[in-house]
Amino acid sequence: MTALSDTRPAGVPRTPVGAPAPRRRSGLRRHRQRVALLLVTPALLGLLIFFVYPLIATVFYSFTHYDLVSSPRWVGLANYKYLFTQDPNVVQAARNTLWFVVFMVPIRILCAAAVAALLTRPRRSTGVFRTVFYLPALVPPVASVLAFVYLFNPGLGPVNRVLKVFGIEGPLWFNDPHWAKPSLLLLAIWMMGDVMIIILAALLDVPRDQYEAASIDGAKGYQKAWYITVPNLRPVIVFSVVTGVIAALQYFTEAAVAAGVASGKALVGEGTGSGLGYPEGSTLTYPQWLYVEGFSNYALGYASALAVVLFVVAAAFVVFLLRRTKSFTGSGS
């Protein structure tokens, strides 16, 4: 028997024996796409229901007068005009929030990095110390604030008693408008375990051979830290800064509870009174004022405008930080 000759024009590739036809391949591809879409549908629904819809609704309500009782009434830019020109408390709240962003975020990261660097040295008790420094991050914020307000109580607190032994007159801490925010800063440093554990993991992941090569070349300790440690930690530092800035812009629980306990008046959960921002408005943050306007004064339209401005500021901070560092793209700043 003679073999059948191949009558296809030159240049047309042969279809391998057993390979699926083009229609079958496209059908298989569409099937895989439908399966993939089905698998991500719950996440997409959650994103739409719990993020996209609330965001769109907040932007809409920010242009209305809405009090949860009557229907929203369109007022245009009146809420934003009042926010930027007439609200007597928003400037102080924004200033206090900016203080936490400028001071709390970098100091907390620096302290966490210093502790993490100390805990990288292999010792018998290293595991114990790592646990001790991380445990405060697991304590509920309200419990931490209550403990700190007691510790720094100007009359009965053990901190001022110890200072008095050394002849130092302790400040009023949470009862002094000049010391209230630094007291909250000390609380944030005590609760730095979450940042410390991330930086510690990054430090332990730095290749040892880079330090050995630098030592052979005669590099000093600060040169190793600047040219080896810092570049390897850059993505972690950027992550800590971004998340820290977002958390500082949303700073609410610690400041609210500290003001309520130090003033002796309930603040969150039982209404808002003169304890708000105690002492003298020094602990009043932007999210607190948003909460008061929305759920105490029932000015949901104005509270939505406050929320939109906070979202825009947070997004601008994040974009600015990421564009300045370029850590996640692999290029320098």
C-alpha cells in the first residue's frame, strides 16, 4: 500500500494527532474562565457590598442633609463649605490627628526596629524576650488604655510615685493638655509588638553572606546597617509607614477612652459629653469628631462629608508615600 500524500499548501502547520480542535480549545478556555469567575464571586460580592456601595453612598450623602429620620435633602456643597470655613472643632481635631501621624508613626517604627535589632542576636532567652515584647500587641486597646491611665494617674499612679522617690515632680499626664498626646504616644510605643515582629522577621531574612562580604571588605557597623540592612528592610518599612499612617488617621479608641477615663465621664457607648477631647480638646481626633457629628448630633450628611475628606487625605498620603519610595517596583526613590 502506498502512503497518502500530504495535499496541504506549504506553510500550513500540521495538527498533532490527538490535539483538540480550535473550537474545543476555545470552549475549554471559556469554561475555565467561568469556573474562575465563580470562585472569585464571593470576594467580588463582598467588595461591592461592603466597600463600593458604602463608598458611593457616603459620597452621595455628603451632598445632602440627612438625619436618619427624614429623607435625604440635596444641599450641594453646603456640608463641605461648613467643614472648611465654619466648623470650630474640625481644625483642632485635624491638628491633633496630624500630630499623631507626624510623631507617633515614625517614633513607633524606630522603637520597633531598635527592639527587633536587639532580638536578632542568638541568646538563650531570646524567645522569651520576643514573646514579652509582642504580648502587649495582643492586649485589647481599651484594657491597655485603662491600665495606662491608672499607671500615669498624677495622684495615685505608680509612675509618679517612682519619680517622686528620685525627687522628680511628675506631670499630670492624661490630665494635662501638653502631656496628654505624649502619654498616648508612650502607650503606642508599648503596643508596638505588631510592627516589631514584622521587622524582626525581615531582619532574620537578610542574607548573612552579605554581612560577611562587607566585613571582609572592611565595612564598619554603621556602613553595614546603611548599605545592607536598610535596603533589605525598605519594603517592610514602607509597609509599616503606610499602615501606620492609615491607622493614625483613623486614631479613635485609645484617645476616646483615655479622655473619658481621665475626665471621669463616659465618652463612648453612653453618649458624648464634656469628656470629649479632654483635657481642653488636646485628644480630640478627626474620627472622634466624625463620630460625634454622625451618631450624637445625627448630622449624617455632614459626617459623610467628613468621611469623604478623610478618605481623600488617606489615599493622597498612601499614593505620595508609594510614589516617593518605589519600594514595591524595585527601583529607588
